[in-house]
Amino acid sequence: MKNRIIGFKGVLIIVIIVSCVVIVSSAFLYFYTKSLQPISGLSSSQGEVSLTIEAPPPSVSEEAAAPAAGDGAGGGVKKPSVKEEVYDFVVDQALIKVTSKVGETFKKTVSITNPNDVPLRFGISTNLDELVFISEGDFEIPARSEKTFSLTFVATEDVKPDVYAGKIFISTQYGKKEIPIIYEVRTKKALFDVSLNIPAKYKILDQGDDLFFQVTVFNLGEIGKVDVLLEYEIKDFEGRIITAFSETVAVETQASFSKVIKLPKDIKRGDYVILARAKYGLTVATASDLFSVGRVKEIFVQYYIAVGIFVIIILLIVIIYILKRKRLKKVISSQNKKLKQVYEKVSRGRISGGEASAEIERLQFQYALLEDAYNKGYIKKGSYKKSKGKISSLIARIKKRL
């Protein structure tokens, strides 16, 4: 029968295929996620999002009426809005990284787009306010419009050569976004240069993992082979130092090597900077790179919860299928015995008129079970036709006695 529902083996094959797909996709997602760059640092063009839900902006008349409402006994109590909305915005920078020397100034522009049908009021601030100056700290962007402001990075003569990590905070009355900043400051005269790189698969780690990175120190050729002091630090974007160590390396023309730092098991989840300072005499060269901690676990806890729910649903379907299949098989196996008993009664003429109607109803019920079992593939076509013929013949013979 062409329209037959697939058999038990078919269901098992489907379950096995789906399970294999889930396992393969889990492995692929894991290694793909591990190869990504830091989530809030580079993988999004909008920065880290921390949106809060608020009511739609009040109209001019509502704003004018608000102070008057505060004069009464119930002043200061805000009526809840009927409909709450979230008005998002787009920032064209996911990460701002600037390198300069002491005494230099660098300007960087940032664009914000308001895609909504209402104007938004913005406030801009930073936790690097001694090094980064904002052209406008407060402004409004009309509906469906864009505005550009500038950040000026200033390394005055008294600024210590270092890698400074911080954030730009862009907020409205509806939400806030944080853009990571890395500001590398070097001395004016450089005898050495340094580069630091984290391979892609180490960009996203978990607590207690090993952070692997590569460092190259270049001798710019003004001096011969000397010992260079290399200082390493892991910082968060609040400027806090998580871990630090140093070593001395002999450099003639160039020295490249790999380093491994074991992350603390209690390190907080978020984005971090690993930096290197190459020091020789009064000269300092700096380099840095970003990585994220704890994001893999967050992603996969959610993913495996979803996978677990999916597997449980599949198992329940299979269990229900098996139980129903067993029940129908049991009914079909006992059906032959019942048909034989009815056949013997009819053949010997032991069925009275009152019993005949009841037996017909029982046979019709058996007929319905037979149809269900055949349609679901629990019995073969030959057995189905044979049993169907027996039931039809018995019903016809009983009806003759009525």
C-alpha cells in the first residue's frame, strides 16, 4: 500500500539520522564558535548591547503636564504606558583600537544611526576621560537619521607608555551600548617594535583554559644584540589587571616565540586584552590583542538545553509509537483466536438471535483494528486480506441467522 505510514525500522532510521545530524552540528558549532573573534569586540558591528525596555517617548503636551502632576499629593508617580517599545540604534564601530606615540594626537569618528520613527536623545561618555575626549557628549538624532561625533585620543608628554583598555558608553532613555577601546601608547623614539597575536581558535575561551599567543620582537637596527624586558598583562575593559608576568629575551634582529597563560578559574565572563610591553632603557613599545572568556559555555548551555528538549521529544514519540505498536500487535495476535471461537459458534449453530447483534459489533471492532494495523504497517498485505476475508465472511453468516 503506497500511502502506508513508515514502519518501526523507518522511525528508528530517522531517529538515528537526526541524532547524527545533531551530534555533527554540535561539533561544527563548537569548533566554529571557538574560531570566532571576541563577541563584543569584533563579531558584531553594533557593539555590546544592554537594552532596557521603556515606554514610548512622551509627547510635548505630556512633558509639559508632567511637572504639574508632581505638585499634587501623587506627584512623582509615573503612569504606566499602555504599550511598551524598545528603540534600538546602530553604531558603526564594534571596536576602536588606536596606536600612537607620546605627544601625538589621533582623531577617530563614530557614526550612530537612528532607524526608528521617533527621535532619540543620546549621552556619550567614557572611562578613559583623561586620554579620550568626546566632541559632543549630549545630542539628539531625529527619526531615521544619522549623526557623527569624534573621539580625540591625546597622549601628552606625561602619559606613561602603555596599553589602555576602556569603553565608550552610548546611551539613550531606552538602552545602552558599550564599545571597547584599546589605546596603545609608545615612546617617541623606538629601538624595538613588538607584535602580539592570538590565533583564531584561542579567541574565545572558558574559565581555567590556556590562553595561547604569539609574540615577535623586532630590533630596528640601531643597536646590536641586547636583552629586552618583556612585560605581559591581561586587563579587563575597566582597566583592572587580572594577571601579569615578565621575562627577558635576547634580541639581535628578530625574536619570535609562543607563550601560554592559564586563565584563573574564577575569572569573570567578558572581553579582555592581553598586552605586551617591550622595554629597553627608556624606550617602550606596546602591542595587544583581544579575547573573550566564558562565552563558549553560555552559548553551549543554551544550545544543549535545546538539543536535550528535542531528544526528549523524539524519545517520547518513539516510546508512544512502540507501545501502540505492541498493543496493536497483541490485538491482532489474539484476533485469530476470537475469530476461531466465533467461527465454531456459527458453524455449530450456538449463536442465538440476541447474541448475533453483539457478535457483529465485536467483529466490526476487530475489522477496524485490522484496518488500523495494516495502515500503520504492522501487518503484511497478505495477512490483512486473509483476516479481512474471515471477518467479512463471519459477519455475513451471522446476519443470515438474524
